[in-house]
Amino acid sequence: KVVWTTNLQSKFGDDTLWWDLGTSPVLTKEYVVVACMQEGPSYVAAFKKNSGELAWKQDRTFDVPKENEQSYTTPIVNIRNDKEEIIVLGADAITAHDSASGKEIWRVGGLNPDNKQYWRSISSAVLDDGVLYAPYARGGTLTAVKVGGQGDATKENTLWTKSKISIDVPTPTVKGDKVYICNDKGVIECIDKKSGNTIWKSEKLGRGKFYSSPIIGGENIYATSDDGTTYVVNLVSKKVVGKNRLGSKTAASPVLVHGKILIRASDALYCIGK
């Protein structure tokens, strides 16, 4: 049975995203939180889990060049100093909000220093050990940002920015002291977390485009192209050790659960295991 439902457009106004809502809701201890970053009024809103009642709504509207306010990224729930915060990437900035009230705690800008337009953001950031790795600039940059502080923390929190990485849609992943990306053309790149320097790159994986995000299981990284082919690259040898095709197209990211892989394709949900 449906417990509750709510319509964001009925409550807060029409969807003005050119490619429709692409973010996913996230769960805090008490709320379901969704970020809607679009042309016109943008916001982060929290709803009570059991009733769907609006707990708070925080405006997040920035004056940025054309299309840059449009974001399809998913927020991150982070616990820092025993307090819960929600980190949001989009509209040329990263903001952190108190999960109880939605109030902005800290902000990092500088993602678009030359005020370029048409920089909508699709790839979500990934958080590891107090550092956020944020793709931006239509896949042109990856920026490492230390979380924390108060107010505008752009200068003190920005650790490094790497250019020309070509990761527009897939979200990065992290293991140990390395960040891994799969760019839109299907090249795996291993990056040092501290310096942002490239350690190694894989060969191009097939001919398809890559919209799904890579995942790591054991010593392998899995990357799935839009034609439904998953490539398994060993992190030690840097070579492709497996290639498996579902037989249907997919843009969804696979998930590892209890030793199995769940992946949604255009025609079905697949569970892959021994």
C-alpha cells in the first residue's frame, strides 16, 4: 500500500529542467530529502518519512550563467562532529545544509571561474574521509573539496582541481588512497586522492557511451556501457578480465548487494551472482 505521496510541482512550482528531474532522494535520520536545482526558484526540501509532511524547505537559487542552475546531481548525507549535514552540488557551487532545518552551513564556489554558460551538472560528487570529489564543467574538471567550516569556505576548502577528465555523466568512486573515474567514452582513470595526479588509465572499453557510474568489488572495477555491456577491469593488472552483455540497453548504475550485482536495464531488473 502507498503510505503517502507528494507532488513537488503542485507544491513548489513547475519543473523547468530541460531534461526533467534526474536527482535521487536521500534519507537522513528523520527525513526524505530532495534537491531541485533548475531555472528559476531552486530549493532543497525535507519530508517526514512516515507522513510525507513537509519538514522544511530551503531556497537554493544562485545567479549563474544560462543552464548552469540546472543540476541532476544527488545530494550526500554526511555526519560530521556528530551532526548531520546534506551536501549539494550544482549551480557553480557546493553547499552544505543542516539536516534538521535546511539552513546553509558552509559553501564552496569557484567551480566556474570564467563564468562559462551551459555548464549543467549531471555527475554527482563522492565523499570519502572528509573530502568531496566533485566533477564539474560538463566533465571538464574534478575538484577535491575538504568538508566543513562556516560561510564561504572556497579558499580554505579547495584542495586541488584536475582538468580535462571528460566525466560528464558517471559519478566517480573511491577505494583506499585513489579516486577512480570512468569517462563518457569508457576509459577508466585512476587518480591519486592527495595530489589529483593520474596514476594510470585503461584502454577504451568498447564503442558505446557510458552513462552508468562505475563500482568497485574486491580488486575489480565494473563499468557498464549504454548497450548493456559490463566491462570488468582489474585494479592491479589494469587489464580487462571480463566482458558481459545483458542483451538490453541501460543507463542505470549497478549496485553490489550481498555478493550479487543488481542492475536495471531497459526491459528488466537483473540480479547477477554465482
